[in-house]
Amino acid sequence: LKRQIERADAELDVLKTAVRQESELAAEQAAAVQCEEKQYAENVGQLEEKLEAKAKEVGAHRDEAVEQVARREALCEALAEEARRHDAELQRTKELWLSEQASWLRDKEELENQARAFLRRENERKLRLATDDAGPPPHVTSELGTRAQVREAAEPSCTSEVQLSGNSP
């Protein structure tokens, strides 16, 4: 019986050792699992931080892009307004130029009329002087007839006035 008890004690010691080894192995595995869980939690935390930072960065880029679009729209509107002002100024300049050109043409026409009138008076004066100096032509018997003919000859016709202005009839 003593041997059976010793054998049972030995078996019990072997079982206790096996249980202890199994417990130690389970504890080591539990510690390893806890370590992995801790590492996993840290990795998840780091990934969440990175994700949050990326979200902030994307949000900042989005906000910057929205601001940039708003600035560009404002610039485009300002450029469009400037273009409208330039168009209006160009239109006023064009109208002023056309008005001045019309005025210049009226002044030119008036000067041409004055030049024709001056030439007509000058021709009449020269013809009177020439007629008065030469006396009546031999075939004319009346002095009144001669002066009337001189006046008629001194008055330019329509075709000679047109020729003075340089325009064709």
C-alpha cells in the first residue's frame, strides 16, 4: 500500500507539474494575447489619430479650395466689370470721335463753300478790272450790255463749283 501511495504521490506530483506547466503556458499565452491586444489597441489609436489628422488636412484643403474658388469668382466678376467699363468708355470715345468727325466734315464743307465764294468774288473782281481797263469790245455798242455780259461770264456755273471742291458731279 505504501508503494501504491508513493506511486500515487509520484503520479500526483507529475500531474501537479503538468497542471503547473499548463497553467504557466496558459498564463504566458494570456500575457501574449494581452500584449497583442495592447499593441492592437495602440495601432488602432495611431490609425485613428492619423485618420483624424488626414480628415483635418482634407478639410483644410477643401476650405482652401472653396476660398480659392470664391476669390477666383470675385476676380472674374471684377474683370467682367472692368471690361464693361472699358466697353462703355470705348463706346463714348467712338461716339465722340464720330461727332468730331461729323463736325470736321461740316467745317470742311463750310471752308470749301467759303473758298468757292472767295474764288467767285475774286474772279468777278479780276474780270471787272480786266473789262474796265480794256473798255468795251469792238462789236458791243452799249456799255450796259457789256457790263451785264461781264457779270454773267464772271458768275461760275454749277459745274465749275463742283470742280472747285474736287468732287465729281
